[in-house]
Amino acid sequence: MNLLKRIERHLRLSMRAITSPENRTPPFLILYVSSACNMTCEHCYYWRNLNKKDDLTLEEILNLAGELGPIENLNLSGGEPFMREEMGEICRFFITHNQVKQIYVPTNGYFTQNIEKQVKEILGEPTLQLIVVELSLEGMPEYHNRFRGNHRYF
């Protein structure tokens, strides 16, 4: 999608959210689905909250989605989002209930089998237009391993 079309789309969705009196749902939602993470990355601004047992429950996330209207773009983040076992279920609920068209998920890519399983489940939704699994790479192996803070994984 070129820059002009992206700007037009963003403006259209923002105007819809602003002018619709019955629906004040933002067209873009960033949701932290997991504080669990298996890395200790230098760039992480969330590290003080990682690996605590205070994440939203599945029920709380689904209730939140149930209170929201249409969402065009869903960004799921955290710690490591794919450490959340219900990741596919969460995405599918947002797709069917909130008409989500695009999903973006950053990942360190370590849990490849789980990522593949969850993405296949999400791709079962016919109305989803795009899912982007954003793999984080910080450089060549030695630098990447040091930056991620966990040398034994790579």
C-alpha cells in the first residue's frame, strides 16, 4: 500500500471514529496480550513489568473486545505475544466480533512451532486481509545475541 493510500485510509477511519455518535471505537488498537518474555533485550522499555502474573485473563480480553466496535488494525504486543497460549483464539475473536482486517504481531521468533500453530489458526478466518508477524533482528549473530541478552537461544 503506497503512502498516499495509507494516509487516506487512516484519515477515513479516524473520521469514522470521530463522527459516529454510537461508536467511539478507535480504528487502531494496540493491546499487550502477554507480559511473559524469554529474552532480556537492551531496548525493552517494558522490562520492569515482564514475567509477572498480572496479565489480562482471556475472559477480560474477550470482554474488552465485546465492548468495542469495529477495529480495522489490531497490534498485539507484550513481552513475547506468542508465549500466550490463547493467541489464536484472541485474534479470531477480534476478527469475528470487531471485524479486524489487519493484525500485526512483533516477535523474537524463538517459539517457531507455536508461532506457526497460532498463525495457521488465525488464517482460518476468511475475512482477515493481512497478518504480519514482525521478526526482530538486531544485527549479525554475535551482536544480536548480546543485544537480546540471552546467548543460549541462538
